[in-house]
Amino acid sequence: MVPLVWALAWLTATFAIHVVWWRNRPPRSQTVALLGLFGGSAVACLAGAQSSFTPVPGRLTDFSDLAQLAVFQVAMTLAYVEAYTAIEDDSPSMTILLTVAATGARGCVREELQDLIPDEAIVGRRLQALIAAGLVHLNEDRLSLSHRGMRWARRFQTFRRLYGLPLGG
Amino acid sequence: MISFEEAVLILAPVAGLAVLSCGHLALCQIVRPRAGLRTLIAAFLAGFAVTLFLTTQAARSGGQHEGADLCGLVGLHGMTYVAFAYGYANFYNLGIASLRIRILQELLSAPHGLAQQELLNRYNGKRIAQSRLERLVQSHQIEFDGHRYVSQPSLLLRIAVLFRVLKRLILRRDFQFVRVPVVDQAPAPTVHQVEHAPTDSIAVSGGRP
């Protein structure tokens, strides 16, 4: 039971620090900051769990217990960093769902929903991110894939074929 | 030096993830085309069963975990597996829903590149909304009666509400484009109607225009 208590305490404390930090001064590079926060607090938690200052009933002395706690921390960190991208960006599907729900029993017609998502806010923002990441080149209004972008695009093409997925987006 | 039982215990959620990913890939090959959500759920359950089986067996054969300790261990490994599975589901979903990957695919299909306007003609807000609407109706997240789209209680709607709460809590802002469309023929919903929308917690957005 003790590793579970440490795991939940770590998750709660880290999330609380994350909320307070982001509400007061959100970092510029949010993913890197999130990884730093979760990674740093995980190391501190593991050190605290085996520290001689920790009372014996709550101390983790067994390597197996510490390793299980570390695996939990890795899984939660990766899951939360992925979830955070959906919190940070506005998902078109969630935007549509919330809009339809807000109209209640009246519902919406297709035209009302098609105008919800401005090109610039959705496509433009993602395009800027791809250019900033060096995956896409922009030369005099002409867009093309960089070598790295080409490699990633081919990887995802293979991935889609492997799983039998249609063209997404 | 750790024993074999301890190694199995530590890596039980990772073994579950391996069963999930290999099982899902295999099911996608068998159930083609359009494998859908069911294959993912089936693979998730198989991975979860493997995680729980390995955890309980390794804990019992190690002889260190009984009663409340075993429950705590199962809880810890269960949550670890669910977090791994969430990561895998997101990775799989990238191929279906990621806008960035779609842009890369559009550019890959144009060897001489595209002007920004050409890209927007091929792939724009209207097309995104259209493909998302089709997907949401197909997966029964919203209903379409041939003329209007109507909300219904669904898993994705609950997740959207949760993300809206987290967005407000962490970033102090709302979804930017959620708004109730103004329709001439039908009256706009009252605050009462909105408050009693299917999730009981949907409110008209105060988001930026």
C-alpha cells in the first residue's frame, strides 16, 4: 500500500505546483517545463521515499517498490504531457461537441458548425509550429517539406498503411 | 540483484502495454478496413488482464504481498497501465486526427510544394469541421437527424467538459471558438436549457470571438 500512497501524493503535489505555476507565470516552452517539473518532482519523491528522515512505516527500502513507483511516474508524466497538448490547443472535435451541446435540444445545422473553425486559427497556427520546428520551409509564400519533414511524413504514411487508416486530420 | 518475480512485478504494466500495442496492430490487420474503436478497446482489455495477472502472480510467488498490500499493488499497476494505454491511444489517434500530420501529408503529395493558399484550399476549417462531424456522427458522439446535429450524452463530450475545466483551471481561458450559433427561425436556448444540456455542466462559452 505504501508505494501507492507515495504515487498519489507525488501526482497530487506535482499537479498542484503545475496549476499554481501556470496560473501565475506560464513558461514560454511549456512542454519542456512540464517535463522538467514532473521529472524533478519524481526524483525528489524517490529520494524522499527512501530517505532516513522519512518515518519507517512510510519509508521505501525495497528496490522493487522504488522501481514500481518510478515506472508509475514515467507513465503518468508521458500521459499528462500528451493530455496537456489538448488542453493547450483547441481541438476542433471538442469545439464542435461543446457547441452542439450548448445549443441543447435545438441542435445546429451543418453551416453553423462549418463556420466555427477559422482557417488561420487552426491551420495557420499548426503550420507556423511546423515551420518553427524546421519540418516545413516557407520560401516566398511557397511551402515545402524539409528533409526532416519528408522523413517524418514518410514515417506517418507507413504508420497509416500499417494500421489501415484513411488520410486523417 | 533482483529476483525473477521482482522483475516481472516491476515490468507488469510494460508487458501489458506490449500486449496492447502488438494485439491492436494484429487486430487492425485482421479487421481491415476501418478497424475502429472496438479493436482498440479489445486490445486495451487484453493488456489490462495481462497486467493484473502478472502483478498478482508475481506478488504471490514473491510472498511479500497479501491483503491490503496486494490491493495497493494492483491499484498502482492498474493506474500505470491505464496511463501507458492512454499514451498509446493518443499515438494511434495522431494518425487519425492530427492536423500537423495532415499538413505534412498534403505537402508530401505535392513534390513541388504548395502556396499557402493552395494548402488552405485543400485543407481548411470547413473541411476539418466536415470530417470531424462525420467522425462524431459515425461514432455516435452526436446525432444527426438529416437536418440538425443534436448533442447526446457521450464519453467524448464528458472528456471535452473535463478538458474545458482543466483549461479554465490551468490556463485561465476557455475554448476559443465555442459559441451558440444565432439562428433566425429557432429561438436561442435559455440559460435554463443550456444548464440542463446532456452533461449537466455545459455552459455558453465566454470565449474570445
